[in-house]
Amino acid sequence: MTMATAADESALGDDADADAIPALRSQIDALDEAITRLVAERARLSRRVQSARMNSGGTRVQLGRERVVLDGYRKVLGPDGAALGDAVLRVCRGAR
């Protein structure tokens, strides 16, 4: 949350905040649905990459690539972003 956003929200007052909760939760639910849909699509693509890599004699998991992915999450979301990125990678690795 930016400083301007925090100031704007505090100016609304408690009643306005309480009235906005259902709409805000609905937006969060829509985002959660989109995130899970995108992670599922990422997992499908990841399985294709893993299969192609193994069929060409490589390993299923490429740690250097995973490090790049984690760095991207960390850069955008901060230190906790790496934990989220790690969870996404675990989901997308599939069964060993």
C-alpha cells in the first residue's frame, strides 16, 4: 500500500470502509480465482517443459531456472515473494 493510498483510505471513515468490504472481498475472490487458474496453466506448461527436457536427456528440474524465477518473485513482491514463488514452483514441479 502506498502512502497516498493509505491517506485516501483513512479519509473515507470507518462506515465507508465497512460498506466497501463485500465489494472488496468479491474483487479478492475474483483475483484468487484468476491466480489459481494461472497457476494451473503454468503447471501444464511446466509439465511440457519437463517432459521435453527429459526426452532430450536433461533433468526434470533445472535449479538455475528456478533461481531466476524466485528472483523475479522477490524483486516484485519483496522477501516474502520468494516464498510464494517457491510454492508456485512446488505446485508446478508435479510428482517426482
